Amino acid sequence: MTDTSPVASPWWTPHVHADRRPRLMLRNAIAAGLRDWFAAHDFVEVETAALQVSPGNEAHLAAFATEAIGPDGARSPLYLHTSPEFACKKLLAAGEQRIFSFGPVYRNRERGPLHHPEFTMLEWYRVGEAYESLMQDCAAFLALAATRAGATRFSFRGRDCDPFAVPERLTVADAFTHYSGIDLLATVAADGATDRDALYAALVRAGLRTAPDDSWADLFSRVMVEKVEPLLGQGRATILCEYPLAEAALARPRPRDPRVAERFELYCCGVELANGFGELTDAGEQRRRFIIEMDEKQRIYGERYPLDEDFLAALAIMPQASGIALGFDRLVMLATGARKIEDVVWTPVA
């Protein structure tokens, strides 16, 4: 039987491009506005190499692998970066104070309405400043994007958000209690160690799906995805903060409660837009956490990525800083009312 279902025209077809172009022009206007904002606040734009010896060491991030071939024919493995983070932190160690990177990053195994294999990440750092300053930046960027796009509301899949309203701040523990009835911190010890069995029992009591081989991290993610994230950023943006230490591999512990870390995420319309940290600068502790993450990656996916020893060496002299990564394409989506990320990408990956 012949398949006669209609086939969508390529993005480069003139009539398709004509439909897409207004949002793409708004994308450019938002990008220009952000660069103007950074210039007015004494930030330096930096360009980081996309090819790295390690793409990052988070268990669930998948990278694109390649190799460098030297003049002598010697081959060395390399990866397209999943974030400019390692390179940016080396620049902080070198002496930069306020920097931002605005460019493409690459993540494998990711494609859908909110994911694209190559996307634009806006990442910025403030040396000697608390991570709460990044929360203020995020609020400013929501309003800036809305103004540049001529939008009064952000909308996605029936959820609305006022980009000009002051974001609410909600701790992860309070979100678990409010949306799932689970006492999350009852499953976290004073040193940040997690109690898998206690969290498993809590999910069973809450009527949530579990599996015998679920780890604490698996259970945490299930509550986040099914009960918490869809309800965040409705009416106004949500800053979800104070993640358990086990879920903040690159963040430092909160001084007043070492069970949680200086990590927050920004949500609008149930969509995660940004992930910020009070940066960890203890190279030994960072190495320990990376190894834990790679052990978990090996368990789940049967692979692991190398550690960037150069990064760990730089971390030992990096000053105290706060840093954040924002998914620029998602911000443009919400500001322009797009249904999927490819609607606001100039040349989508084939």
C-alpha cells in the first residue's frame, strides 16, 4: 500500500521560511537586547571552543563524539561541548570577573518540542557575587525578552505566565511537600547522603510509580517530572531553589543547611529555562562528585566520559563565583508563542 500522507515541506522552502521569519527576526531582536544588557552591566563576551576533551560529567547528558587527527596521524578523542562551563570557569581562574558566552552547544539523545541536538545556550558568571544576583538577572531577562517580542504574556500548552511579574521563590523541599506530600529532606542526611529506601517508601505511600531497581536519583526525578515541574511557572515565573546536594554536582552546599546546595532553576509555563549555581571551587570534592556521576552513567548507559584534568586544576585557583546557563531558544519560544523549538531556530538540524 502506498503512503499518501502529506509530507511537510523543508524549512528552506520559501513559503515555509516566510511563515517562520517573523519569529526569527524577533529572536535576533531578543539576542541584541541581551547583548546590550550585558554590555551595560560590564560583562565581557567570550567565545569558547566547542571541541573539548570532556563534554561534561553529568550522568544523563549524552554528547557527540569525534576525534582529532594530528599531523603525525595520531588520533585523540574529542567531544562537542554540552555547555561552555568548563571553559568559562578556566577563564575565571585566569582572572576574568564578569563574562558571558552566547553560542551553540550540542546534546545527543535529545530531540522534541523543547529539545534540539544543537541549540543556543546563554551562560554567564559573576565573580564574588551571591547566586541570588543571578535570580535578579533572570527576572530582568524575562521582561527584556517580552518587551523585545511585544508580548504581554508567555504561553505554552495551555499554561500562562506574566514575564513582568516578580518570580516566586520555592525550595525543592517545599515543592515536594506541596505538590506530592513527600518530605524530601527526611531522606537526606546531614552530610548530604541520600536514603533510597526512605524515598522509595514515600513514593509508594503517595501512589507514584516505582521500580525495584530505582535509585534515589531515579525516584527524585520521577516526582519532579510527574508532580512538580508541570505546575511551576504558572501565573508568574518560579525560581525553584535549594536542590538536595546529590542533585547539584557543580554547586556548593548552602552554609545554613549542608543537605542542600546553592542551585536553582527558572521555570515559566512549566518549562525549565535556566539552571544556576553558587559554584563549587573545591577541586577534590568536584572530582569525587564527577566520579559518582560517571559511575551512574556507566550503570545506566554503559559508558562514561573522561574527566577534564585541566578543568580540575583550574578549579583549584578559581575565585568564588556564581554562574548560570539559560536555554535561549526556549526563551524565544515562550516570548513569541512558538509551539516547538524548531520554530525559532534559523536552520534546524536535518
